[in-house]
Amino acid sequence: AMAAAKTDFPPVTWAQRKDSVFITIALADVKDEKITLEGDKLEFSGKSGGKDYAITLEFFKELDPAAEESKYSVMPREVHFHVMKKETDEEYWPRLIKDKALAKSHTKIDWSRYIDEDDEAEAGGFDTSGMGGGMNFANMMGGGGMGGMGGMGG
């Protein structure tokens, strides 16, 4: 444990579609980032502006980090995650994470990417072109060769 260094929660915004979530950690010029994405949680830590930040988000429901479209990108002004849901055609989640209180205090709706569930047909999916190539989680986790196996009990 590191004594004396105070770790802050980074600002987290998110939006969703039936098949995916888009999470933004709004920290500029992130250094020493450590990112672990599992089906049920995202762990992030890093430095920005000389401060230490860390957060663990336990998702409301399972995501699918191994999906080809699941990726993250460390941008100059923020860190983006576009992650496919395990169930790609279900009702919108009421919140990003299980913990209601934490969801209220530490996650905000990303209004620039928000759409109403009823409008998704017209609005379409997320524009991930701004993420550049992005890093694929499957690659990051050395999960090559897992592609196209489909879910259990499909």
C-alpha cells in the first residue's frame, strides 16, 4: 500500500446501445495507466496532472471484452471504452454499474452520445471512428484465436 498518496476517482461518463456501452474516463494526458477489463468489471488506474486516479466499475450486467468490436483508446483528453454487451439485444440498462449509490456519485450520462432507447433504430450505433485504431481487448489479453466461438448456449 502506498502511504500518503491520495487516490481520486476519475470522472466517468457513459452511454449505451442495445448491444454495447461507451464509457469515457475524462482525464487528460493519462500516464502509467493500468486497465483491466473483465466481463463483470473494469479496473482503471493512472496518473493525470500529477494526481493518482483509480476506480473499479462493477457492471450492471455482463459485457463481452473478447468481442472484436470491444476496444479502448487512450486519447490526449480522455480514455474511451467501447465494449459489447454479452446480451446484444436487450433492454437498456438502468445504470452502468450495480452499486446504485456509486452510480449516482461517480458515473454520469454522456449526453453527447446518449439516445433514447426508442430512437436507436434511427440513431444507429456508436461512432467509434474517433477512437483511431483503438486497442482490441482480445489482443491485449492475448486472447488470439478465440474469435467467432460464440457465446455459451448462444
